[in-house]
Amino acid sequence: MERTANHTKAAASIPCNTTRVRNFWMRYYLCSTTLDAETFARAVRAHWGIENRLHWVLDVVFHDDLTRLRSGNGPQNMAIIRHIAMNLVRMPADKQSLKVRRKRANLDPDYLERLIRQSNTLT
């Protein structure tokens, strides 16, 4: 970790197990404030927590990367709708995956209505 006047620069070696040989990826981080190593590590983990909890779900469950909306207000409007749908699908306290809940809401109008109304009897 290197500190300059008002910035922190850091590099992290991340293990990658895509092959039999253990490889490492280098990730570089910049921060506009001076942080100690422990605080900087927490900030990086928090960033990846958001990436894994939000963006991964949007990509895998809602196929966000396949959307064809590219201009006008469409992309922003659909992003809001996807976030609302993701929050609704996350609400039930059952053991079903988000993909299963989304599919069930698509196939079962009563389940979809209970999701939207947030009824306690979602099973």
C-alpha cells in the first residue's frame, strides 16, 4: 500500500482457481482518502459485497446483461423495475432460490399477487 498526499493506492493478489495451476489476479485500488490497511481492506470487501449481492443477482437471475435497452429513458426505467422485482423476490423467508421464486411468480398468478402484496403466506 502506498500513500501519497491525499490518496491511497493498493494492489491485491487474488487467487484464481480456473485451472489446475493456481493463478493470481492483480487488482488495483485507488482511494481519495488516506486509509490504514485494515480500513482499506474493509472498504474493498464492502464493495465486492455489493457486487456479489446486487450485480450478480441482476446478471444471473434477471439476465441484466442480455437487455437490449440502450437509449432514452428505457435503461433507467427498467433498472428501477428490476430492482423493485429483485427486492420483492428476496422478501419470502423460504428456502427457494431467487431463480425459483422468480419463475414461480411468472407461472403462478396467486404467488405473484402475494409477493406484490407481501402476504405472510407465501408457501
